[in-house]
Amino acid sequence: MIKQGDCIELMKEVPDGSVDLVATDPPYCVGVSSNGLKSSFTDFNLMRPFFEELFNQWRRVLKVGGHVYCCTDWRTYPFLYPIMLRFLSVKNVIVWEHMLMRPGNWYRGSYELIMFAINGEGKRQFGGGERDVWQIKNGAVASIAKRKHPSQKPIELMTRMIKNSTREGEVVLDCFMGSGSTGVACVNTGRQFIGFELDERFYEIAEQRIDKAVAEREQSLF
């Protein structure tokens, strides 16, 4: 199921305790304030009520023991961590090394962060040898022409989250669906998918990508 609209409002339609995994990439909200100028940490106060409600909704819709993967960066993490900790049990931060160098004068960026949390307490579903540094190339970043979304995540990255934290047939929620990479990964791995996207253009792109993935999977099963 995918829908176009505000994720906070749409999540209210999702029943309590019906989701096995949240895997999503919220806007980092760093670098500019509401008036488009360079921001300071006090500007995050504008976003605090939104993230409080977002994490509260995640806690409500997740099954007890359900996992969360929330993409972020080094600037936004200090803001998100204490808020998320009020609603979920934050267990670790995964360093995603995307093996590409982004522009920058003070050490060029080649990684992003992924907050890993659990709703309450639960068992680890992945192997004990799983490391908290993931080296997964982001081919979508290499060329602007290849991107379907400015912050598009590779299907391989989302697949790793999904396989580590769910079984076939279980339900994955991505409330910032973007170009639909999480949905495609769910189709490819036999998971159910709930996706929300506010931007109509990106919603249509996601719908097309997911429909294509469904058609390809159905064809492969014959």
C-alpha cells in the first residue's frame, strides 16, 4: 500500500502494532532555517514537535520488538537522538560508507548515519557478527542524471535493513518514501510495504518503480 500525502496524518490510519519494521530517510533539516538562511541549533526547535509526533507514531504502529532504521547525518543526529530516546530504545548508530566522495573543504564526506532502534525490547534477528559499518556503493549519487530523488538511497542498502530485521511476509513502513527504493526492496524480498510520500512528483516515480518491480517479480516466478 502506498499513499500520497502528509505522513503524520496517514500514519493515523495504520493500526496499532501492525508494522514489523520502519526503514526510512527523513529530511535532515540541516543547513538552512525556515527563512532560507544558515541555521543554528536553535532553529531545530521548529522541527521538534514534528519529530516528537513522528517517533510517537512509530512506537504506536510498531509491534513490540519491532526495529527502526532512520537515516540521518552527523549534524542532525545530536538533535534526533534525545527525542527518539523518549519513544524508542536506541541501540546503535550504523555508519553507511557509500564509497563516494562528496564536495567539501574540511574532509570530503563519504558516509551517512543510520540510527537503529527497537520498540521496547526484542530479540536480534541478524547474526552476531554483523558490524555497524556498512560499505554499500550508492550508484545513484554518482550521477545526477541517474537520480530519481535528490537523496535517493540504493536498493541494496534498504534490502540489508529489511533482511536483517524482518522475515518474508512481514510489514515494512517507509513514511518518507521518496523514489520508492524501500518499496522496491520489499517487493524483491517478499515483504509487505506501506509507503507515504508528500511530493506528488516523487510519489508517481515511486509508484512506477514499485509497479515495475512487482511485474518483474511476478514474471520471474513463472
